Amino acid sequence: MKLTNWISAYKTPQQPLLIAGPCSAESPEQLMEVAQAVKSMGISVMRAGVWKPRTRPNSFEGKGKEALAWIKEVKQKTGLAFAIEVANPAHVELACEAGVEILWVGARTTVNPFTVQEIADALQGIDKIVLVKNPINPELSLWIGALERLNRAGIQKLGAIHRGFSSFQKSRFRNQPLWQIALELKTLHPELPLIADPSHIAGNRNMIFEVSQKALDLDYDGLMIETHPDPDRALSDAQQQITPTVLATILKDLRVSERASSNALFINQLEALREKIDHLDQELIELLSTRAKLTEQIGEYKKENNVTVFQLERWNEIMNTRPEWAKLAHVSPDFVRELYKIIHDESIRIQTEIMNKTSEPER
């Protein structure tokens, strides 16, 4: 992707990009109150939902075009830049008419290449910053595809917003972070700004600081945090919004680390530790290779005896014992549980291949 550096205008090496504001624009008074508060914190970009895609009808779906007039007035009085979500070409046109500087494509839109393409077509020849939220489902190619469609339409001021992924699994997060997917995107496109949305990942205002710090520790370029004067009375996503006062405390307590150090002692010690990790990784891979060979033997034995590949009792045994072993070794049981799911999937693949392999005819 051909990208233009836009984020440096909104952040410094000591301070990430900060975007704060209500989930939804509810009234001119609400917007102005939040705007004055975030500006006093040195934040230069405010968010506000104008159109709210809701799961079911009869929920609050935003004030629409009316809210754009409020945003325009707040912009004139405060000098703040604004970021809003657009979900179709009509939204793009109205947002541009209102002078909104930053548009973002929501998670529900990112999953639909047809809609993303329509938005990209509407943005042809328009110089805007466009941010793309990850799709609802954990599919990196969909996320990249949406960014590529916009870039192909001439949008070079692009960024990605990580808001987490929906899951049926029980979790303390509203949306599973699955940090590795966002980090893979950053690895593939290091020039692409990556912004975390702690509000949607957490779904709980008590976790905003924790998720924000995690993102900064992972070298994210910015944060988007939902901020409301009276969160409990918010018309949408009340539980994940925080007051400006709480936001100020969070920003004060956040630790922003440097990407690198010129300290020679630090560099030497870090390299020594990494060398030890490299040796351990080689040993781990050799152990996995040995385990795979044993799995092949098991597959051959099952085939000879006409036994199914998947054995529920054995799987339950692994899921019960390995996390317990991890706990005794002071390793995260949750990590080991997820690791063995991947190992088990590979074992199933190996054994299934063996089961389906036909014998070569004798010559």
C-alpha cells in the first residue's frame, strides 16, 4: 500500500494519538461539554457517533444529519478535529460537507467487501484520513482487503483500529482482543498507524486503563476512548464509557515506553537473553518434531485397527492435565490450554492424512 504519514500531526514521540468523545452525539450541550474537557487535556481529535448501526431495530441509532450541525459548531468554537463512522456513500458525502477530518469504517462494514468498495468509490478524489476497524470475525485478510480497497481508490492517509473480535467463548472482554492478529497486520504493514479501541475491547469501563496500557506496551500508535459527561445515562454503550475526569486520570497514569534504547549495557543484556530464548526455541521445535512422529505412529496404529482419529476421552484428559501441569510450573494454564488446542488440531490433521492415504497397488 502507498501511504502518507498523517499521524505525526496528531501525536508526538512522548504522546500517542488520542481520540476521545462520546459513543453517540446526543445533544449540542453534551458535545460541547466533552469537547472543552478533552481539549483541556491536550487532545486534538474528538470522536462522536452520528449514525449508530444497531443489532436490533428500535434501539438508539444516532441523531444522523442533525448531529453533523452540532459537530460543525463545536469544531468552529474549539478547533478540534472530528472522527466519525461512515457506513455508506451518503454518510461520506454528508460528513465531507460538514468538514469532518477523519472517517472510520466500522467493524460491521469491514466484513462486507461490496459496501467497503462503495465507500471507496465515494471517496475517490477526496483527501481524508480514513481508519478501518477490524472485522467482527477474526479474519486478517478481510481487514487488509478493506484497507487495500480504500488505498486503491486513492486514499493514502489510512489507519487501522483494533476493536477486538466477537466470540461465542465466555470472556471477560466484550470483544476478544486477539492481539496477535493486530500485530500481524502491523508486521505486514509497519507504515500503517495502528490504533486501539479499549472501550470496545473491554466493554467495561473498569478495564479501560488495563487495555490501554497493554496497547501502548505493544507499541500501538494511538488510543480511541469513549468519553461521556454522564456515562450511566448514555443512550448507547453506557457501560464502556468513562467521564472526562476518569479519562484525565487514565492518561496521567499511562506509561509510554520508548521503542528502543541507546544504552549499551541494556542492548548487550537484551541480546544475551534473546540468544538463550533462540536456543530454547530450537529445543521446542525439536520436541514438537518428535511429538509429531509419535502422532504419526498413533495414526498408523488407529488405521490398522479401524479406530476413529478423534478420541474424546483422550482429548478431555489432555485438557484436564496439561493446564494443571502448567500451574505447577508457574505457566499460565489459559496459555497452555490454547496452545494444546493448536497442537491437537495439528495431530488431528496428521492422523487424518494417514487414515485417508491409500496404499499403492503392488506391481
